[in-house]
Amino acid sequence: MRTVVVRARGVAVKVDTRTVAVCAGLLVALAAIALLTITSVGARLTVAGAIEAAGGGGTLRERFVLTELRLPRLVLGALVGAAFALGGAVFQSLSRNPLGSPDIIGFTTGASSGALAAILLFGAGPTGIAAGAIAGGLAAAGVVYGLASLRGGGMTRIILIGIGVSAMLLAVNNFLISRARLDAAVAAAAWLTGTLNGRGWDQVLLVVAVLVVVGPVLLSYGRRLQLLELGDEVARGVGVRVGAVRLRLVLLAVAAVAVATAAAGPVAFISLAAPQIARRLTGSAPLQLLPSALTGAVLVLAGDFAAQWLFAPAQLPVGVVTGAVGGGYLAWLLSREWRKGRTA
């Protein structure tokens, strides 16, 4: 039996046991990858040394490696992966299409353009970069939905226009880099790959400040999002204010994706792949936000571990690994959607 009813203080809640098991397994996977990263790459620590350092003991080196090098990178990677996955799950649900991901339809690229403008034109710090990324992501979303609505705003039309807007924004990004100083251009090019290298607690606090607001609100909209995925008429039939709810979800999802982009760059294909992987793990037809977020966190941490371990002593950006794996996933997804279209 997949569903059990939990009753407490007169309130009955249905719980999907498979989803709970999947979330627990993903949390275990996160802990295992974090432990492997701490003990197997870079400035390594033993398990005992890491435990002592976490409790304030151990040597000065162990405390520095754990609290200043490893923990910020691990926490940021998990938060960024969760944020990208949340945004991907929202947009894929709203578009009812696995290709309706923010990194496909231009929202992540728009956030990158805003962040690059803040970095290269105004020399902004973390808060300014986040503001630029959110403004860029919202502007891209406005352009895509505005152009798509001119003649009906069908989901396929939104995706196609988004791909075109993304291509134009990539040209804008390349122009900004070409006009920058050499050192700034090199740093911006590395950032555009998607990287956790050199990140610290400032970036962690930035993402936490946004996700502590956006995350719980998005999760509270999970049921209404699943109803929207079934169709506007079904959602209206059960009392969902479709227009208002859709607008709020778009704004919240863009904010999540934009702050993740500001902190770590546009880590490729997490928004696209994580929700679909979570759907297959849970066996649920509607996308679920919490399993998607945990899957995104696992993918980013696993990709970052692979980038550090496989190519040691060099530290490649995590986006190199996720881009390589995600490109293959995108090719498979496109072929699958094409076959479905041919056989429908």
C-alpha cells in the first residue's frame, strides 16, 4: 500500500510511503557524497578529524579545511541544486512539458545576463549580483511570456520563443565578456560555466536569505501546482485561481533560479533533469517539489565530487560535469519526445 493516513490532533494527512522513502534515500545520498568529498578530494580529512573539527576540536588545519573550504562548498552546492530543481519543477509543471525548463527557455540565461551586467558594468558585490540576476531572470520571463501571448501563448510556442530568447541572451553575454577587462572576462567566463570553486559563506548566506522565503512558499503551493499540471479547467473546477497562482509560481521560481545563478553561475541541466529523475524515482505522474529539490542537491554535489576527484589535482567547474551528462540526457529526452509525437 503506497498511501497511509496519519492522524494527529484531529487532522488526517495522506502520506505517500514511496515518496517518503525516496526523500530519505536522497538525504542519505547527500550525506554519503558530503563524507566522500571531505575525505577523498583536495585537502583531505579523516572521518575522525572531520568529526572533531565539527565539534570545535582537532587541529587548526582541520578546522580551517572543514569550516572554510569544505562546508561552504557542500552547503552551497546542495542549496543551489535544490533551487535550480525547484525552478525546473515549477516551469515543467506549468508548461506540462519536460522541455519547459528555465535553462532551455531562457530564464537562467536571462539571470546570467543580469548578473554579468552587475559584475562587469557596475562592479557589484554579492547582493548586487543577486539583484541583477533576479531582474534579468524576471525580464527574460516577461519577454518570453509576452511574446508567446501575442498569438495565444500555447506551451509549445513558449518553449520555442524561449529557445530563441536564450540564444539572443547568450549573444549579449558574449558581448559583455568581449568588452570587459581581460581578468574580469576570464573570471566571468569561468563563472558562466557554473562553478563552486572559491565560493564561501557569503554566497551561502545569500542563497539562504532567498530560499528561506521562496522555498516554503513554493512547497505550500505544491498541491495547486499539481492541479495546474492536470489542466487549467481541472484547477478552476476545484477553486484554484489559475491566473494569480500561475503568476506567483513564476515569480517565485524565477527568484529561486536567479539567486542560484548569482551564487554559482548557470549550472547546466539541473533544472531540466532533476524533476524528471525525481518523477521516475517516486513513480508519481505530477511533479513533486521536495523530491525534485533533493534530487537537484544530490546531482550538484555528485557532479562537484566527480569534477574534483576525476581530474585531481585540477578542480574543474561543476558545470563541466553536469553539462556533459546533461547533454546526453537532453538528447535522449528530445528523441523520446519526438517518438511520442510520431506515435501519438
